Amino acid sequence: MHDRRSLAGLAVLLGLLIATPAEAHKLKVFATAEGGVVSGYAYFFGGGRAMETRVTVTDPRGRTLIELRTDAEGTFRFDTKQRQDYRITVDSGDGHVTSTTISAADLPEPSVMADVADMTLRPKVAEAAVVPPPAEPEPPMTAPDVATLVEAAIAHQIRPLREQVDAWNDRILVHDVLGGLGYILGLAGLAYGLTARRRTKAGPDAGGG
Amino acid sequence: MHIADGVLSTPLLAAGAAVAVIGCGLGLRRIAPERIPQVALVSSVLFVAALVHFPVGPSSVHLVLSGLAGVMLGWAAFPAIVVALLLQAVMFGFGGLTVLGVNAVNMAVPAVLCGLLFEAVRRRGNHRLTLVAAAAAGGGSVLLGALLTTLSIRLGAPQFGDSVWLVVATALPVAVVEAVFTAAAVGLMLKVRPEALEAPQLVFSHA
């Protein structure tokens, strides 16, 4: 009788718990700066982009600068106003939080910030920097202009590389798994050794740990 | 069941750590030396299980197997889970070190609870009822764990709670998979090695 009741209790519990969340995978964020524009996306370890997820951008002192949400593809994008570190925190609302920092070094000088923001939105302009300038360019390009364009073009080009490096870092390698299993084996051996010592001290009938 | 570092408030983290230490102590005192390999084996399985992802809708979920741990280990599931979570945090970056106690409690309390309920049913000796209990333990501990995780976030980080109830659907497939898995594992053990389920650590206290 008692068991049947506990089973019924379990069934009721199951019913109640159907309305609960779980999982339980790591949230990740990728972000990169192209010119003055920071763009990126939030995703879950092992699949799925984090859609409609809160993104908070803070400065090095922890003040909130921008609050936004990821779109249906999990991506976000914002303009930077100053050359400083931007800390991007993504919070999926179910206990998963992660953050990444765009360092000041990845952002252009403040004087050209606005121009670059414009240019990166129009990649054709950026490409123009690589192609030799036409025979009669209307206004001759100044050195800072060229530097900015080159920087923007490079940022654009290395973005896939950065994504790849990020994905590479996420990989769980066989040796991580084997290492963990080794630790467990070691702990078990330790536990066994300790209990064995106690057993021999207390006599053969004393039982274990 | 991996809440990340930096989400929960300090009092909750401290409480979780305290409960985890107590649970570990209780569990360790109940492990007979000849059971240590079994505890280690289950701990290894738990450690690896979280790597088994399967897609659910736009997202993906992973196995928890806390029910199996409870069924096979009873109280000893506590230290087994703590070790598995610790290594997952260190090796894979799942969860985190400060939040280890809370995560362990969220997983181990349902495991022990379901393990004890299973043990009560198993002792009656009815094969079919035992399998049903194993399935219930497998699924129930996942769902109970999800509930505790939700509660932790509600209590320890109310500002994060806005979409906590929206992840509803994701726990359910895991619970179903683990219910089937646990019942199958228990069925196999009953046939091949019934003493593996006899859980002497539930009967004798070595305290």
C-alpha cells in the first residue's frame, strides 16, 4: 500500500513538474569589432542560437551603457562611442550567463570612429581600400583615412577566423574527458586506500568508510 | 542543471555549499569499501553523460542521469555527483566552482530522494513494479532537479528570473529519455547483477 502511495505521489509530482524548465548547457557569446561597430551572437554549447536574449553592455567601471536583446538569429550589434573596453554580458534568464570583452585596442581612434561606423556598414567602401585607387580620385585620401579603411577591411576579413578560434576553444577534447575519468579513478583509489587503512587499524570486522 | 558562476546571490551559494558538504559527508559514511568502484563508475558515467547532447527544437539538451545515480547509489549519489560536477566545471567549463554546491544539491537531492523511493519499491521484489519505479526515478529526478534549479534562480537571482518558466519543454524530453534509460539499465542489472542494486549503503550505516 505504502509503495503504491509513493508511486502515486511520484506521478503527481511528475505532473506538477511538467511545467518546469531544465537545461543545462553552456551559454556562449561571440563578439567582434569592425571599425566602431560591435557585432556578435549568443549561442548555446552544442547547438542553438540564444534568441530574444538580454544583452547588457557595460564599461570597465561596471556602468551599464546599452541594453539590448538578440534577434531571432541570436545576433546583436551596437555602435561604440568611445575607445574603451566594452564588456558584453548575455543572460538567457534561466541561470546561464556569460560575458566577453571587446578591448579598446580593437576599436579605432575616436576621431575616425563615426566614419568607420559608416564604412563597415557598407563593405564595398572597405573593399575599395584594397583595390588601387582609380586614376583620378576626387579628394586624395589622407593617411588616417587609409589606415582606418585597412583596419576595417582586416577586421572584416579576420572575423571568420575569430569565430573559428572561438569554436576551437569550445571543443571538448578527448584528453579532457580522459583526464576527468582519470581523476575519478584516482579519487576512488584514494578512498579505497584510506578506508583500507582505517579497516586495518580498527580490525577486520569494523567495516568501511 | 548547470547554473553559471555569477548568477546567484552569496547567501544561496553558501547554503548550497553547506548542504552539499553535509550530503557528501552522509554519503561518504555510507559507502562500504567494496562499493567504492561502483560509486566511481557511476560518477564517471555522470561526468560523461553531460556531453551527450541531443537536439530539442531550436536548442539542445544533455543527459543528466541523476536518477540512475540515486537508484544505484542511494546516499552515495551525493559524493558521486559532486565529483562529476566538479570535474565538469574544471574540464569543460559547465557551471562553475562557486556555484558547485547549489548545482550539486539541485541534482543530488532528487537523486537521493528517488533512490530511496526506488529502494522501497525494489525490496518488495515485484519485477515489473521495480522497473516502473526505476523509470519514475529516472524521469522524476530530472524534473525535480529542474524544479530545484528554477527555485534556486528564483531565490538567488530574482532579476534573472524572467524567462525561467519558458524553458518548460526542454526538461521533458530529457526526463522521458532518462526514464526509459534508467528502467532499461535497472532491468539489465536485475538480470545480470542484481546485487549491484542491493545498495547496502542504504541499510548499514558505517557512522
